[in-house]
Amino acid sequence: MSVRTAVIFFGFALATLLAVLVSGAAGYLARRDQATYPQALTRAAVAFAATLTLIATLVTAVKAISN
């Protein structure tokens, strides 16, 4: 495995971990705000998707700038 491939895998794992942590926090805060379980799960899913979208957008922008 090349170093480049290892860095890509590490970045993917880090982005996924960050998205999971953000979605867990969003779900927890939603429950603390008296949301039902389905509402809290929906908020967590939206936070997960938004975090991954933001990370993908930032990676694309950095790649476009660096070329």
C-alpha cells in the first residue's frame, strides 16, 4: 500500500468519525430539548449528512485551489 493510499484511507476514517461524533451530539441535544426519539434520530441523520457534505466541499475546494 502506498503512502498516498494510506493517507486517503486515514482521511476518510477521520471524516467519518467526525460526522458520527457530530450526529451523536445532535441527537443527544435533541433529546435534551424534549424531542421524541424519531425526531432526535432525524436531527442526528441530518447532522451526519451535513457534516459529510461540508467535508466533501472543503476537500473539493482545497483540491481546486492547489491545482
